[in-house]
Amino acid sequence: MSAESPGQKQGVKAFFASALRPKKSRQTLRKNASTTDLRLAARPSANEPPPPMPALAPLAAHQLKYKQTHAQIDTQLGERRDYTTMIHTLGLLEPMDTYGPNMIDDDNRPPGEGDIASLTSELWNNIAQYLSPAEAASLAFANITLYRRLGPQFFTALHHPRNYNYRIEFLAGLDRSLPHSLLCFPCAKFHRRTQEGSERLKPTHVVNPLFECPNALNALNPPPRTPITHGRMMPFLFVQLVMRAHRFGPSYGLTAESLGRRWMRDGWSFHSRFHVHEGRLLMRVKSQTFAPPVLTPSQQRLLLYSREDYCPYFSSCPHWRDGELMPACKCALDHIPKPRQTGGLQGIEHKVKDRWAGRVHDPNSLVTLCGFCRPMRRCPECPTEYLLEIKLAEDHSDARGVQFKQALVVTRWSDLGDGTTPAGKEWGAISGTRDDYDSFKHYEKRGIASIFEAAFTADTLPGQRVISMNPKKKKLGENGHDWY
Ligand SMILES: [Zn+2]
Ligand SMILES: [Zn+2]
Ligand SMILES: [Zn+2]
């Protein structure tokens, strides 16, 4: 009951106060009579002070609150940068529970030990029979009451080599309680981090151990990793570090930004960048090289492939040999404008023709690619997308000074997965250990490139069709005819 309710007022004063108060029926009558003119009703009465003015108008206050809660808002314009997310949220009625970090813990649950203890060991063992070895071990590990009911049998089972994947699954669940250690997959054990907080992604030839491991030099049991380009690998440990930090806090690993690098090799320049989206690590690698016009097929091969292993210099997924990626690269190179003879009769002829058509010949003009090499390509077997471009770039190595030259740019976007286990869908597909991935199903609504670019730039990518890199799904690998 509020303090002003009549029941709490006492004595003579209260009696008079309630007696002199106008009747409720009268109040309503007067109110009705006075509100006929809305302008009068809105005017404050003479003896009543006006209500305090809020610091911000309701609309401005709402906009400010909205800006603070939505990180993807342009600071200058106040507009939502990620238009696709905006459109998707409009149509999204059910929560995306299959593809999101569903690591929601409730620390305020009432204790359940009494309920657990009320069931017998036999009953708990029966329940555990319905679980996988990893889940059963997690159940026994949950608290001391459950451990007493279930015993050590499930932990012993995880030592069996046959249960390696279950052991990894169980250990990955302990990540949160071990910020100073990192799960080593060859050993299936946690090791103490020796470069805690200063781990850096380095070229493959640099020895860069993140912990002391008895399997470090064991070539038969290498740690999981996937190639980015020649001489650059992406160890799974770094995906782990970024995703742990993303899930649990900075002390658990590294930020996605700290993995980005720029480097040069074999006449190509590379730029890698990383971003976490919906609980998975996305990577973009831009590979660029200057490309002279009118290349013969063998010159094109020299430009695209390494002499050492006949793999492309640019960043590619393990499935690059199948499908149309390499033919599209060669097609893009063919679009680089040819220089014209400026001397002699032929030169004059060209000049007259250009003047007649009202155009100026410029070998550095913008290159438009054709319907075959322009669309974005998506690998059907792993979460990777490619875009080919011919762009003008500055060449600082020329003796004549800075020169503008046409360059081939191959951009690759990949999804490296959630960093819990290398057996995961995305990592398995990217590193070529799984062949059950269907990228057109997983990225049905929105491409990896579109998600990635929207996170960094105000503009979304120019409307580019995404087509399959291997439309016929022929898997010939090295036996195919088009890859070289
Ligand atoms: Zn180890
Ligand atoms: Zn083309
Ligand atoms: Zn692929």
C-alpha cells in the first residue's frame, strides 16, 4: 500500500483531509468538462510547476540507446552498416540455435546435489549408458556427488586409443577452466602455454612452439594445420587461441585482429585478415601479382604456379584442382589490355580510328572481366569463396620510379570453424580431412565474403553472383585436365 493511501493517514488532520476532498464522481465530471478543449488541457495550471524537461527528447534518447546496443552502427551517419543483417533480422522469426555460440550459463541455478544424491548409482549408470563416452565422462566430472555415483570408469575409457575423438571432445569442454594451458591434439592433453599472451603467427620455417610437447618433432603425428600460401600455415592452435579469447575473455588467447599479416614471396604480395562471426573464425587472404599483357599459356603458368610443387602461388583451398578456378584465373589474365604500337603507319591508323570513334586509348584503363571470370566462385566442398580482379596497382620496385601496372588480385575468404576440435565441420573441410561438407547448404542465405566485408566496410561488396567453383562436381584431382 502506498504512503498516500487514505488507510495510513491518522487523526483529525486525516479526517478533514478526506472530508474536504471532492467526491470521486465530481472529479471525473470536472475532468471531462475541462478536457473538451485539448489545447487548454495541455496547458499547465498556474499553481502546478511544469514537469522537469528530460535531457534528451524521447526519439533522441531511443536513438542513443539503439546506437549503444548495436555495434555495427556507423558513427558518423548513425546508420546500420550491415544492410544484409538488417534485412535478415527483419525476416528472422526463430532464433538461430544451430549456428551460434550457445554457451549460455546460468550461475544462479539452485543447487541440485540433493536431487542427484536421491537417485541410486545403478540408476545414474543406466542414464550414462545412453550417453557418448565424452558425455558420460562430463557427467561424472560435473560434481563430486555424480563422481561418487558413477566412479572413474568413464575416465579410464577415454584413455583407449579408439576413444581419441571422445577424449578430445571431453577435454575441449574444460577449456574454460584452463586459461593458462592449451589443448594439444597429438598428445590429447593440455600443455602449459610458454608464450602466454605473446603468441604470434609466424612463417612455417620459423620454430614457434606455443608449449613444450613431447610430440613436437614427431613427423608421424603432426599438429593439425592448413596451408594459407607457400611457406605459410594456419596451425589449429591459433584458431583455438582466438576462439577461446572470444568465448571466455582476453586472458584465454588472442584477438582475431592480431593474426593479420602482410608478406611478399615469389613476386606475389599477400595480406591476411581475420574476423569472428557467429562463433566461427573467418579468414580473408588477398594475393596480388603484377601481370603483363598478352601472356602465352606457358607464361601464364609461370605466373600462377610454383615450380616446386605445381601449386598456385595465391591462397587456395585443397580443392583448387577441381573445377573452374584455374581456367577462370587464366581467362582474367587474358583481359589485360594490350599495348599498341605507337610508331609507324600502324600507330597512325590506331590514332585515327580512336579519334574517329571519339575515344582515347589508355593501357591503364579499368578492366572489366567477362561472365566466366567475374562471378564469385564458391568451393562446393569447403567453406571458401574466391573473387578474381584485374586492378591497377602501384609498383615501387620499378627503376623509373613508382609505376601503375595492371595486377591480378585473387581474394579468398574461408571459414575456419569454431576452434574447439579439428574434427569440426569447417576445419575438417578446409584441411581436407572431411568430405561431407556442402558449402551451398551451410552458406545458403549469405556468402562468407559478404559477411566478412560487411564487418569492415560501410559498403557491401558490389552485387556479385556466387557460383560454384566446380559446377559439375567432378573430382579428378591431379588426374584432371584443366588444372594446369
Ligand atoms: Zn603435446
Ligand atoms: Zn574472362
Ligand atoms: Zn575447397
